[in-house]
Amino acid sequence: MKTIDILQAVQAGKLTPQEAELKLKMQPYQDIGFAKIDHHRALRQGVQEVIYGASKTAEQILKIAQAMDAHGDKNILITRMKPEAAELVGKKLDLFYDPLSKIGIVNREFIDTGDGYIAVISGGTGDQPVSEEAALTAEALGNRVERVYDVGVAGLHRLFAKLDVIMGARVVIVVAGMEGALPSVIGGLVDTPVIAVPTSVGYGASLGGISALLTMLNSCASGVSVVNIDNGFGAGFIASRINHMGGSK
């Protein structure tokens, strides 16, 4: 049943608005052969599909992005996008690409629809690729982001200089590698949710981020939740959900 048929059925009194809403939420996807694009995800979940670029070819990314562009989508988010894919997509579509975080955004259009702002904090400069993945994801989803970078536990005086920004945020993302202690420090200072992101930055005993992950999971600070290693996208996404839940900071 096409969208126009559903709307006409409501007009004719054959469907209630509630029944029509359910049918719209269950509308079929667009099958382009190698991918099935869920154009109605935004209707069901509030956010359109995000393209995970790491394991896709440049051509596959382009075709998916073109289908979403033809549907009228803005802020089409592509994560883990390789430079060669960005080069191809950039020739065909209006693409913003950040080589540090490997985030691509087609039809980038910033609109702040959140209830406050999100603070993204990084322990060190080496954590910034993941930090920027979180920050750019949150911005693409309609949030104002304040960045506080290179304020790790090896020099806490740097962190204290930015406490006003951190404490004023509606939700805080803390990105750290090595031993991963920074989220516990932040968690003991703020009254808002803290999303901890362990990174794979560190020497051998960091075990590719597992040490930081375990530290964060064992945090003694209340209000700290943890996403997967190097998952800046996941942190930015859930922070956006929190920032759009309503209320004030």
C-alpha cells in the first residue's frame, strides 16, 4: 500500500489516523539489490538510516547515499568512510568529509533541535579521531556540541579550567584510552549522564582498549555508562537521544 493510498483511505474514513500511522511505520524498504534501504526508519525511530562505511565499497556507499538523497534526506551520515570512498561520493553529491574521524555527511545542514548541549571530552590528542566521530555524529543528529580536548588525568588542571562548560552540558561524552580513568573523574563532578568511550590508544598492556573498557565498566562514579571500544558513533547517538528527551539543564 503506497503512502498516497494510506492517506486517501484516511480521507475516505476507511482507516483511522492511528491505523494509518502504524501502516506508515511498516512501509516497505527500497531494494537496490545489494542493500535494502529503510526510508521509514526516521518515522519509527526519529533518525534515518546511518551508512556504516568500513566494510562497503565506494560504489556501494555512493548508491545508498544517492538513493537517500533522491528521497530528500538531509545529514546523511556515513561512518568509517575511507578517503577513496569520500573522493567518489564527493564527485556526485554534496559531501562534507572529515579525514580524522572518517565521518562523511551528505547534504550537511546543522539545525540545533536539542534541549541543551553535549560536551565531548577527550583524554589526549590521540583520542580525537573517536572524539570527533562522537561530536560530528551528535551534530548531524541536531545537537550543539562543545569540545573539550586533551584534558586527561595526567594533568587535571587542564580539566578544571573547563568545568563551567562541562557542568553546563545536558549530557557528557568522555573519550579516553590508556587506563581509561577520565570518565570516573568526570562522573564525580557532574549531575548529568556520562557516556564513557574507551579507545584502543595505549601500550601493550592496554590490550587494544580492553583495559580502558574494564576500567570504565568498573567505575565507582554513579551515572557513568559505557559503549564499545572506539565507538564514538554509538556515544554520539545515545547522547543525542538523551538531549532530545525534553526538560532543561
